[in-house]
Amino acid sequence: MQSAARTLDAPDIVDDHYLNLLDWRSANVLLIALNNAVCLWNAANGSTSELVTIDDDIGTVTSVRTLRGTRQSRVGSLEWNNNILTTGGMDGAIMNNDIRARVYTVSSFCAPCKWWK
């Protein structure tokens, strides 16, 4: 039986399985959201650093993935289907984003959205 190679301390991690608080990058770096900060852990050398901290009045970090210019509000849910990333936002919108395309959003559904006209 094998045991964990490393155990990392994650103070202030939000206990909510709907959030996307971890991301393991191809460069062998773990991104983790801890309340209103995003931290990096480098598996190669064990170093840690803080990538960004957002203002308390904005709220906690709910996801560590970013597609610039696709959302008008905080993302509450993410789901992958091959190259399509579907996001659900606090504005009530569901968007399908093709990460291969120059313009990410390929379809959307809104019921009702604040930005929908």
C-alpha cells in the first residue's frame, strides 16, 4: 500500500464541492484558491507563492481558471466536455466556450440575465 508523497496545508479553503479551487498545471504547479487568494505550489522544488489576492468586498475566489472577456459576473460552476468549457454564472447565464477559438463563446443561455437585452 502506498501513502501520500506530500500533504499540503490549505488554510481558509472553502468547503464547497461546486467550486473549482484546484488546478494542476502541466508545468507541475498546483494552483489553489484559499478564501480570497490564489496560491501556487511548485511540485518540483516545493516552493509556494501567492499569485493574487482579491478585495474582501468582491468575495471569495470560486475558480482558478480564466477566460478573459466571457463573463459579466462571478462563475459558480464549470464543466469540461473535450475542448468546450461550460460555465454557469451568478448572473444566471450558462455559456459554452470553445477554448480553441479566437472568440471563446460559441453559445449561451440566459434565464434571465442582468446583461441580456
